[in-house]
Amino acid sequence: MYTLKELLSDALSSLVGPRRARQGGVLDAWPEVIGEARARHARAVGVRGQTLVVAVDHPAVYYELGMQRASLIEVLNARAGGGVITEIHLTMRPLGGSDTGGGEVDGEHGGPAGRRRS
């Protein structure tokens, strides 16, 4: 008997190709691999070539993820079933949305809300 995850994985592979399906597997695994607390501050936004692009809105999380790049790549590739990514590109920016408090970050740290008004 097949699990739903296996059936969906097979369907996705046949629709978009195995490489794209594995890239989707990396994106899906990201929050679980880094943990709930870090996932609130770091979102995998896409895969470009073999680079996972991650937006981060907190300096401490940015630093931690940067220090753990190699192990994160290893775990994510294992979860996705192959060598999907070779690099993680971190970019510091507000994530937005109500679960991250992205709008509040601007006002507190000199973003658009803290800039000089005309």
C-alpha cells in the first residue's frame, strides 16, 4: 500500500519532472529542517539553479543559518532524495505577513516608517 506522500510525489514528478519535484521537496522540507522558531524568521523563497534562496528577517537567525550552511544542504538534499542544492543564499529583508511581524521591523530599525518625511 502506498502512502499519500508517495503518490503525490510520483504525480508531481510526472507533471513537472524529477528535478523540479526534488526542488519542491527542498522547499517543503525547509521549515521542518530548521525548526519552528527559526522558520518564523527565515523563509525559503525559491531555488535558482542549484542555489536555495532564503529570505531572513532577523540578524541572529541569519548568522546561525550562515554557520550551518553545509549541514543544512546535506540534510535538505537527503530529504529531497538527491543532490538538488549545492549552495544556500541568504538575504536579509522583511518577510511580511502577520505571522512574522515584518511590518513592525521597518519602524523599529529605520526602515521606511523611520525615514525622514517630506
